[in-house]
Amino acid sequence: MLKKNQQEIDLVWTMNISKYYRTFVGQFTKWYREFYEYTNNKDAELILLQLGWILSSTNRYYRDQATLAIVKILNFDSELIKFFISNFVNVKDRYVVERAMAAIYGATINLNDPKKIEEVSKQVYDSFFDVEDLIPNVLARDYGRQIINYAIYHDALNEKVDLFKVFPKYEGIWKYEEVPDEQILELKKIYKKHSGFGSITRSMMTNFGRANGMYGDFGRYIFQSALSPWEEQFDIQDLSNIVVKLCLDLGYSPQLFSEFDTLDGRYFDRFSNKEERIGKKYQWIAFYELLANISDNFIPYKLKVTFDDEYNHFTKHKNELWISAIKNKDFSGLYEEELDENDHIVNTEREYQKKWTVSDSYIRNIDVSVTDETPPLSRKRIFDFSLPDYLTDIWMKENIDTKILRYYISTEFESEEYYALSFYNDDRRQKDSFQGFTRDKTENLTIMGRAVFVKKSELKKLHQEAMNDIGNVSSPTTYDIFLREYYWHEAYNNWEKERSEYDKKVYIHSSHCYGWEKADQYTSLEEDKTNESLSLLMPSKILVDFGQLKMDSDYKWKNDKNECVCFDGRFIGGERVLLGKKDFIDEFCLKNEYTIVWFCYYDKIGLNQYHDSHYYFVKEGNQYIYFEQDNKHGYYDR
């Protein structure tokens, strides 16, 4: 395999391991992900060699399962990470290299020993970055860069690493020749008898298309979306044409691969197409190459156009006419002579955007830091929560007692006292077999909330804010950050910076929600199970920094004494609640002069009625003071 080029690998290997009915590949990857137990490095190395080449597959389920199985094995010993680097970082199948780098990254960010981090990051630098021709794959490059960033974060960067070779230079280098529409149309004629090429051109068509037809899902929703930051610098359809031609240059042969693409890589469902075409594999490879070149060389910008007074007056007058026409339902006066904006431009300047990052673009399609995403089967109820056996009119109308509401914010579990830093309790009952929500057939009770920290000197301001703005009762959530990237990664720092610009509250958050979108990954151990988003409640950065907390392999947050001080109840078989040890939170508040406040909400639905209320608790000494923000009861229109 090492001696074969991209086309030969796909011809003799990829097609044969990607067919859906070849279940031994799926069983093999799934078994090692679910049941593998480490015995020795020699056996592990042989397994890694087999799993590594499965990363070439166009079957997304096999590829994703193999990726996480590799990460799981690499987690046993950093020497295995170095072995995997030496065997897969420079193979000729870029699809393999991309996922190999992803797996290496996933295993590296599970390391905490600075010496091991230094050794692994140095080998990544030597093998991937310190080479004559850097592999042009935007994801592989980013995984490598983040490994270097992780070493920097842990003060474990080897002195011989030249960061100039690792990070973008933004030199404006463009190496691709224009591929006009006419050339694409000519290629379609040449390969008319081979449907695989036509599938590529249709898939790569961007939103408005041009001479080649209507948009394709890949071209519009993936390719165009990712390249949109550079739309002022490039025509996106021109870039799409370059990718189509690049697929052929990289080795896609319509004669060799069209039969597989027609029979085995068929397009059944735009949302869950597990087995993709060989042509789709080349689209991904070419797309990631083009995006690597653009993002490494060009900073995105928007054009700010200034018009003269005549044009500004014209547009203002036109808007006034539209408002008048809508009010009076008379549109006859709208059709007056138009002004050409190009004749009235006074000045045009570039407003450069922040430097583009992979994590901001949603193109990362698997969280390699999560190998086990299945909560325990055993149930450990933390709260006693349920609907009454029978709803009554009195129950629907009366407020929930404050003692009951207080119960959900501070509790005892396994002889330890905890605060609920974020919680969501919900019980729903259907009055017939229909499972959707209907006002007359659904009975529902929800109690939810989150804790925040407020300086004692700011309590008066908090009360004013709370009465004027109910606010959010859920934890802040991010969807594009890997679980093990909190809170060191630039993606979180960028999110925090942006949030602070508009979220100017008097309080700070006690919790955060990891909410990875799994629509593009197939990591469920059940092959036919629908993709489900994975979420996890975590202590906020300020608590993690204060307690020097680290997340263990069971997603529990522990201090330097290896004591668990914070955890999501779902990962012990409980409900959706983030519990923080009371003595730890009290110490944090005491040392920083904070008071803890819970913003909450409850909602009752039943008997064709609704009753909901926003409220908050303020902890003062040993007391929990209740404040109601709003309270509504009513009947649904039948």
C-alpha cells in the first residue's frame, strides 16, 4: 500500500472495504472501539496498522468507527502515538492522512504529562511540518497546528520547533489556473458515458450555478458555505470548477470508478448517506486542498462602499416610499427611475475580518476527543421528579411551592452536599399513543435553571436587571469545540471574546454546555441508529481555573487531590444536572466575594391549560431568598 498512489489505493483497496454489505469491516472497527483491552504494544501496533488503512474508506460509518477505535488504543501509551505518526502521517492517500492526524490530535489532547506532550508534538513537527512539501489538507494542517498549540499551552514545546513552518504566512500565493465553464462542459462531453464525473459536477455546483445546471448540496451547503469569507476576493463557482478539475488531477478516473459510484455510492438521503462515492472522496480531498491554500494565504475581508449624497438621498426616499406603500396598500408610486449604484461610489475600502480558523467554519466532522459517548445503563436518580398521577384544575392553577423549587438547586447525593449549577427536569405524559406535542393530549412538567455568580456589591444592580430582563435559564452552549479543547483552545477563547462583547451582564457563568452537533458523524455503536447530538454540562472556565480542575476519562472534573468536585449527572446514570460540591463552590465565592444566584423557570401543561413562571434565588448566608419575575396561567384556544 505504501508504494501505491492515490488512484491505485482506491482501486485495489478502498472500493473493496467500503461496500455496505462487507460487514466484517464494520464489525472489526466496532469491536475494537467497544471491547478492546490493552495487553502489549506489539499487538496494539498490528491492530493500528489495520485500522489505519480503513481510514481510506468512503463508508462514513466504518471510517468514523475506525477513527475512534484508533484514538482509544493510542490513549493507552504515548509510544503508540509515535508509532502511528511514523506509519501514517506521510502515506499517499490524503484521506488517510487527514483522519490519522485527527486521531493523533485526539490522543494527544488526552495527555497531561509535559514530557510526553513534548515528544509527540516534536515528532508531529518533524514528520508533518518540517518537510519539503507540506500536505495541502486544511484539516490535517489544523490538527497538527493544534497539537503544537497544546504543547505551547503546557509549556512543553521543543526548542527545535520552528513556528514559522507551522502557522499561516498569508503571502497571497495562488497556484491554480482558471477553469472556465466551457472547459467543464467539454469534460462532461468527454466522460458522457461514465456517470461518475457527472455526479461530481452536479454535486459541486454552487448556489446560483451557471451554465452547468442547478446547485448541488455539497457545492452549496458545504463548499460555498466554507469559502464564503473570501467571496469578495474570489468567484465561488470559479473555485468550484477548479475543484472539479482537481479531482481528475488527483487521480479520479471516471472509467475506473463510475460503476462503484453508481451501484455502491448511491445517493439515498441527503442527511444520512453512509456510503459515499469514490468521486465524493476526491471532492473532499480537493476541497480541503483548495481551502488550505486560500486560508493560509488570504485574510478574509468585506468591502465597505461609500456612496455620494445623491444616491444616499435616493435610497432614503425609496425606503420611505415602500413604507408608505405598505401602509396605504398603494404600490403605484414605487416604479420610478432607478439609479445605478456603480455611478455614485465615492470610496471603497477593505474591512479585514478576524483571521479565519477551522473551528469557526464547522468543517470539522468528528470530535476525536470523545471515544465513549454512551451514558451508563444503570439509573441513579438525583432528584425525585415526576408529574402527579392525575392532573387537577387546582394543581394547574396553583404555584409550585418555593420549598419544592428550592429542592432543585441544592441537594445531597451519596452523603455529599452539592449545588445544582445547571439543571433540566422534564416529565411528559401522552394521553394516547400519539407522541407529538398537542395541547389537549400532552401533560408536561418542566423545572430548569442555572447558577451564576454576582459580586456582593452588585446585588442591587442584579435585582434591577432581573426585573427588567428575564434572561436565559440555560447554560451558554458551544457547538464547534471538541470536548477536550475546553478551556485552552483558541476556538473557546474566540467564542468567549465575542460573547463578552454583547453579553454584558452583571454576573458571570458557573456552567457551560458542550453541544457537539453529530449530524456529520457516525459514531453510534449501533450502525443503523440515527445520529444524535451529544451534550455535556461542565463547570465554567473561572471555576476550572480556580480549582485547577481536570476532566478524567469518565468526564468528571477533579482537583489536584484527585477528588471529584463537579460532574454531569447523566454520566453516572442520572438526569441532566451539573452538580458542584458545595464546599468547593462556597470557597470560590468566599475568596472572590461572590454570591451565588439561580435563574430558573417552571412550566406546567395539561387539561388544555398552561402555567409558567420565571424566578430566581439569591443565597444570603444560609438562606435562599426567592424572587418571582413573572407568573402566567391561561387556557389554550380549542
